[in-house]
Amino acid sequence: MTEPEHPPYWAACESMTLVQLGRFIYDALQRRTEPSTPTDGSTPLSRQEFSDLVGLMEAKAEAQKEDTTMPARPVYEGPTPPPPYSYPSDEVRAALRRRNQALERLEDAMRYRHNEHRIQRLQYELREAERALPPIEAEEERRKEELLRRRREYEQAREPYERSISAWKQEVARARRRREDNDKREALVERSRCRVAEAFRPKRGSGGRGLVTLDFEILPPSERTDEHVREYYRKAVSHGQLKGFSQDRLDKMLALPRSGWLKGRAGFYGYIVLMFDHTEKVLLECPVEGNAIYVLDSGEERLLRMSKQELIESSEAKRIYHSGPWYQRLKDELGIE
């Protein structure tokens, strides 16, 4: 049985990352509604072709799926911790109190010159209190040494358990990251599947197909260079349309490892969308004073159609002001080192 013949773009798609393939599907969906849609087989056109690409994404996600089994928490099976040591103990305090009281009574009797019999009796009580103190203190010292010994044994037995707990926590964190990565890959696949379904859903009053209109213009690969970006802004600045233009902000944008860009028009004139190979997030930036940066969770059409106010209110977009270490905050948000 021979393998089915694949279209010309298939081999390139097989070597793409999941994010790159998702973007390829997105771009192809945009191009299929343009008057100049390629018909040379370099891009998918039919619903079946797009469904096959989503299936390829699904296979890639499945191949990258990682084990997310949570490790069992280690169980401590050593000696129990000894009670806390407190010195002096109640017995020592009581013996010291009897000795001190006997001494005080004897000193009072001698100070006020009580009779000899009373003084002798108090001297006897003091000797008895002092004689009773050493054995109690010795027992207290023995108890203290025993508790210290048990504490050392407990800590020695506990040390390997603490190491195993530390290793267990690290493995749990790795398992959670693997689970998050699996979820992100599944979300990428599901997003592309929904995009294909939406693109081929019959539009009311359009005979089943209508033109897509965005505030950003999809560019052919030949116009995705730095020079085309700079020319876009040179023309706007030369016509006095972008007052407060910042060359530094533009240079910082172009220094990011982007894979493509869209130029703004209509309500978003002056803004451009930057896309990246390593993440589905996209960057909206207009290098003109007074305009903030917007980082969108994806380049979905519905997000690119939102107004600034809608983006501000959306949980799928983050606004970054050009203040403080804004460039580092932007790179952190995009996962760029």
C-alpha cells in the first residue's frame, strides 16, 4: 500500500514546530480569502487540507506529550522527635527554692539573734536542702544528655528524609511544568481546529464565503524584512502622520527574534504586529510617544480586531508602558532571554 501523496507545502510543515505550524495554518486561512490567493499548491485551500494540517499538529503534540505522573511523597519512618528541653526543670526549681528559703530563714534567725536551738534546727534544714540538690541536678543533667542524644539521633535520621523531600518537591515542580506544557500544546491544537472550523463556517448573506477584514494587513514573505518595517515608518513620519516617533523604540522592536510582522491600518495605523517562532504570543507596538505596548496571548483574528479599550479590558492581552525597565519586562512576557 503506497503512502498518500502530500501537497508541496507538507514537507516543510512536517519540520515546523507546533507554534510555527499553528501560525502557518493561521496565515494560510487569511490568504485564502484574498484575491491573490496562490493556486500553485504552496498553501492549503480546502477544508480537508486544513483538517489534515490540524491532524499533523495533533500528531506532533502527541509525540511531544510528556509523562505527568506525580511522584509519591516520601514517608518518614525514623524515631519521633524528643520533647523540647527546658532548664531548670520543675524538680530543680523546687529544690533551689527550698535551699534558698532555708538559707533566708537561717540568716534572719542569726540577724535577730534567735535562740541557739532554733538556729541549729534551721542549719540542719539548710544542710538537708543542700544535700538534696546535687542528686536532683545530676538527674537533671542525665535527662538533659538523654534528650540531646535523642535529638541528635532524630536529626541524623531526619536528614536523608529532608533530602528526599527536597528532591520530591523538585520532581513535582517538573511534573507540573510538563503538565502545563502538555496543556499548552493541546490548547494550540484546539485553537487551530477552532480557527479552521470558523473559517469554513458559512457566513450569512455571503454565499458561504466572505472577505476577512482586519486592522492589520497580512504581508507576503518577501515583505517581512527589517527594511520593510523601517520603510513603513519612514513614509508615515515623512508625511507628518506619526508625531513623537521614537527611533530607539523601533530599533528595540527589530532586535527581538521575530518571525514575521503585520502592518496596521485604519484604527491601528502606526501599530505593527510582531510574531515569533517560539511562542504564539504576538506583540503590538507603535514606536510613538503616548502609545503603550500590548502583548496578546495569540494572533487570533478576534483579538487583532479589538480596539485599544477592548484589549485593556481583555484577560488575553497585557499592556506594558514605556517606563522603567520596560524592555526587560517585555522580553520576560514574551519568554525571550
